[in-house]
Amino acid sequence: MRNIEVARIFYELADLLEFKGEAIFKIRAYRNAARILAGLDRPVETVRQEGALTKIPGIGRNIAAKINEILLTGSLKKHEDLLREIPPGLLEIMSLPGIGPKRAGMIHKELGITSLEELAGAARNGQVRHLPGMGAKTENDIIRNIKMRQDSGASILLGTARELAEEFSGYLKLLPGVVRVEAGGGLRRRQETVTGIELVVAAADPGPVMEAAAGHPAVKETIKECSDRVVFDTKWGVAVHVEVVPEKSFVAAWFRNTGSRAHYNRICHLMSERGITFDPAVPGSFGEERNIYAALGMQFIPPELREDRGEVDAALEGRIPGLVELKDIKGDLHLHTGWSDGLNSMEQVVARAREKGYRYVAVTDHSRSLKIAGGLSLDRLREQHRKIRSLNEGLEDFYILTGIEVDILPKGDLDCPDEILKETDLVIASVHSAFKQDRETMTARILSAIENKNVHIIGHLTGRLINHRKGYALDVERVLDAAASCGTILEINSSPDRLDLNELNARRAKEKGIKFSVSTDAHSLKGMDDLIYGVSVARRAWLSPGDVVNTMSAGELLRFLGKK
């Protein structure tokens, strides 16, 4: 089992226990275990085999025994017993924004509701507003959030899709006769969510490959099958599509499979106009995708841009920019450590950054008002910055920026005095509270931070959580104009459930001359690997290395930040 699967069991166990009103210390222990396991940078199964579960910081003997049970049996009896006792729809209700286990328990007790559909009906009928702590606004939020959940359907986050595709691809690559396996579709184009995983396989005989693929442990059943294609339903809740083609047809089939449909049709139309034969079903001479575009006398179009949003005309005119790549990033500018709610020490974060080839990082722990995340008091912040300066004295070819993720408070003031912020290398200002303010109030709140001369970056601008929470009511155009005017950097947050700014807002910001930071907001060493997803958003937004401030050297970056 993957770490995240074990962590999910502990997350659910904590929610189920809170729903039942169990002791808070138990609930916190299981939630903490889930957080630790999700951020663990080694397979937990490997740690178990080494007999080192209790050596993981924060994992005691009781939790270790439960991890062992999960890894050996695939489940946890305590968790399974609660799932049988509590209707499954209540877990979905608990996961709604603003509800949680306690409110779900009250709703169930007072109204007998056990599913999202029943809750939506009760909210529409005005039954929820009379419950303690609820109201008409809560009812509207419930209806909106359930609709958002239903609209997202079976879509999964890009990060999850990529991990699952790699797992399935790794399995297929081991099969006899398989020459090559690549992911296509929305996953290859790096869409923020995908509804299915599409894999293209090069092999002489499709039959044995599809038969063996059906034996993957994650496959529940075969949904559809023909001579060279098969679609599986999986335990992950997402379909896996496998297409098997001869090696000589692979490039053309992969190109078609990647899409988007609109982009693919534009290219096929151009080829038809120019008398060029292109049929993925017929082995062709396209040794690589670049040759497809070269045959039309146009630039190669990276997969992330293939959405028919002007990229074909730009390629014909030679206007596709050199897009930023993961290797261009020289440092991560949004990182949390054990000083606030991160899992790892500052030294561990720096060591991992150096392993990645970075030249610098910014330590940006939470400010004092975010108590739930261990926000730093002013004294603790000063102490941390002293430690950073001390560490820098012993480092060669690497620099730690003093930083803070300071809360933008509901009235627009910042959760840290200017006299401290102005002495800090990097200040990220973010909203972490009062998400439901009206559009004008929220816009004014963020504009206040943008205009503060000590704020360098606005973090996760819209506050959205993909498939879970919509962004705040916000006049994005006014915010972008202000950022352009003030020289304030906007963050592309690489966390797969944020990816905020999204590609459309980022592209609009680029047109206004705004600079970006592409950073992880990581709370663990594993989270530092998420940078690839932020880079994917940047590429879909047509960003070049020059648009991204953390492609600069440490010296260049510090001088750039100093201009604010």
C-alpha cells in the first residue's frame, strides 16, 4: 500500500471517532499519524520491514501496531467496524467545507440525514437553518458545495493521476513484448484534474498486454474492450484506458491520444489542406512528435499548450515562447518547517533542497494569528531569523532567506508589524480566514497587502481548493492591475489541491507584466516534490523562465526583492 492509502485510513478513522464524540486526544493522535504518513518521504512498507516504525517522529507503539495491521492485512479492524456502523454517505457529508464530523453528527441526529442528496434536499427545504450554529447562509453554502462536488464527478487531482499512471505504467513495462508506455490525454497536457488515465502502449500483439493489464491489483472490472483498446474500472475510483499499437504507429497514436480534440483536429485539418497523409492507424514515418509539426513548417507545440487557445497560429508564426522547465527553478520560496506546522526541521529542509540542486530556499512559517498552524509569535520569529543567519554563515553556495507567510487579516492589516517585515528577506502575504467576505471587502483586503511595500508575494491568491472549495469572491482584474502597478509578485502554489493561480489567471497576469514565484508551500520533505505541478501550471500559462523570479540566482533574487 502507498503511504497516502495508509494515511487515508487514519484520516477517516479520526473523522469517524469525532462523529461519535470520542476523546479528543485519540482523534488528534490519528490525525497527526495521517499527516506524518502523508508527508513521509520513504515508503512506509520499507520502514516496517526495517522494524523502524516507532523511529518515525510522532509515531508511538499503538499507532505503529495499527500501521503494521494495515500493511499486513490491507485494512484496520477498528476502521472497518466504524464504517459498518456509520452510513457511508455521512463521510461525504463530513468532508463538505464548513461541516466536518461534529456538524455532520448533529445533522444526522436532528434530521436523520445519511447522504449528500438528503442533505441537499433538506437545505433546499429550509430545514438546516434552524439547527444550532447554522442559518440561511449555511444552507446556501451546503447547496453550492454539494453541486460543486457533483459537477466534479469522478475527476481526480493531477498529482494523484500522475502517481497512479506511473504505478500502472510501471506494471505494463514489465510485460513481455512491451516496448514503450506513455501517458496521454489530459494527464500529459497537465490539466489540473482528469477524469481518466489514458495510456498508450507499443507492443506487437495487443491481446496478451490487455489480458495481463486486467490482472493489475487495482483493477476492479473491465468496462469496455475491443481489439486494441480496453477500459478498466479501478479501486482508485477512476477509469484507466489502455491502447496498444505497433511500435511504428506509436508516435502518431500518442499524439492523437494526447489531444486536446480541438488541437488535434486543427493539426489534421492543416495536414489535409497541404496533402500530408496522417493516420495513426497506419504505420508512418513520424519518428517523433516534432516531425509532425515540422511537416507543417511550424514550431513544436509542447503538450501543455495543446488546448486550441491560439497555440497553432502562434506556432505557425514562430511565436511559441521557450517555456519554463523544472530544471530552471533555483529555489523554493514557500516552505514550512517544524517551527510552525511543518513536519521537518529547518536543517532537514535545507538538506533536501540541496539534494534537489537548489541554490536557496525561503523559510516562510506562519505568522502568530494562525494558532491552529503553530503560528510564530514575534519573539519566536526573531529567534528563527537569528538561527537562519547563523546557519547561513556555515553554508557555502547556498542561502536561506529569512521569511514569513503573514496573514492578511479580515480588515486588510497584516499579522506582523512593518518594522519586522522590512527586515525580512521575503514576505508572503496570504488569506487564511474569513473566506466568505463579500467581493468588495475581500478585494480591498488583498489590495491592501499588495500595496504594502514590505510584501513581496501574494500567496495562493484565490484560496481555492480544487474539487473542495471555490475561490473567494474577488475582483481578480483589479488585483492583477494593482500587482502590476506595485511590482508585487504573484505565487503559483504547486500544491496539487491548490494550483493557485490557475493557468488562465496566470496567463492574464503575464500579459500585464507581473512576475511569479512557483513554489510548493510544502509542509514536509515529500511535499517539496510537488514543484512539478506548479511548473505545469506555469507552462500552461505560457510562462518563460524570465517570468519566474525563482529562476534567478540568489544574488539577483535578493536585489530584485529589494526593489519593492
